[in-house]
Amino acid sequence: MSLVRVHNFSVSLDGFGAGEGQTLEAPFGHADSHLMQWAFGTRTFRQMGLPGPTPGSTGVDDAFARQWGPGIGAEIMGRNKFGPQRGAWEDEEWKGWWGDEPVFRTPVVVLTHHPRPTLEMEGGTTFHFVDADPVDALARARSLAGDGDIRIGGGVDTVRQFLAADLIDHMHIVLVPIVLGRGERLWDGLEGLEERFEIEATPSPSGVVHLVFTRRATP
């Protein structure tokens, strides 16, 4: 059976994975780019097209960042990772934050209460818009992924729903040393989560701590 994985998911010291007030100009709300600053200078993210004066770092942060892609056959993301619109689609011309050639290069299942036609992009990314609970969404993603693993890409509510349904096998959380105070919290309602996983912590010179959750073996 393919694994269900989360990678490069950043949270603040007070547990927020996104700030308040997402807009087209501010995908992370008032958190701005602070949650992902650790990643932007890595070689992995530079190769995804982020601009910078150097090819990017190859240290601890890059070692974790580059695990995002290998072995992935499909991604599942929430509506608000795909874009800032709420409710019925007012503009189906919106094709996501990533331009004409998104970085995913796999099928992507977008969870929404307002399905729309499948959107094929350059480079191998195809967005499938479905209204489904985590179990049904995972079945759909597996049908699209071949032998590959499934990445739960976010946002916060999507990751939390899959954790609550006990569907995640491997999770990489990046603890960022900022306090947001408001926004969308990851851990709410997940008391006892640590009992399901082996957890390893790796500090980085950048100031973040990489937490890796691996599902405990069933006795």
C-alpha cells in the first residue's frame, strides 16, 4: 500500500500553520512569508523557480526540503491552498498560485464543495476538483497515483482532517521560531497524536526545528 505523507509543513511556536486574512497578495495571510523563509534559500526551492542570487543552500534545511518530491504519485490539497476564492467559483480562469507550469508534475486532488472541470497544466500537473471526505479523497488520489505515494499538501485544515482520520503515515513539520497569535492552528482537536507516531527532532542553524513523525508499527 502506498504511504500518505506530509512534507515541509511549517507551523509557528504557537501552532499556527497560516496567518489570518489570506488574499491573492498574501497567500499566508498576516504571516506573510515568515513561515516558509527557512525553505526559500535552499537549493530545492531554488530549483522550483524561486529567485535568488545563488543556487541555494545544501545544508540541513535542504536535506529535508528535497524529500518532498521523490516517490510521490499524487497530491491532495485543500481549496485554499489552490487559491484565495471562497464559495462558488466566480472565476474559473484562476489556475493556482504557480503559473502555467506548476511544481507538482503529478495529478492533484483539490478538495472543494464546489467542483469544477479538471484543469490540465503544462509539465504534467492536472488538478481534479472533488467534493469528498478524507477517505474518499485518498481513494481518488490513489487511483491517480499508480504505485506512488500520496502527499497531503495542505492547507492547515486539510492536514488536520487527515490526521484526525488517522490516514497519515509520515509527516515532516517545521517548527518556526515566530509567534503569530492568530490564524489557523494545526493541532486543535488532536490530543494524544504523539501516541500514534515515533517523533524525531533535528534543529537547524537557520533556527527552525524539523520534526519527523513516523507511524508506529502495529503490534
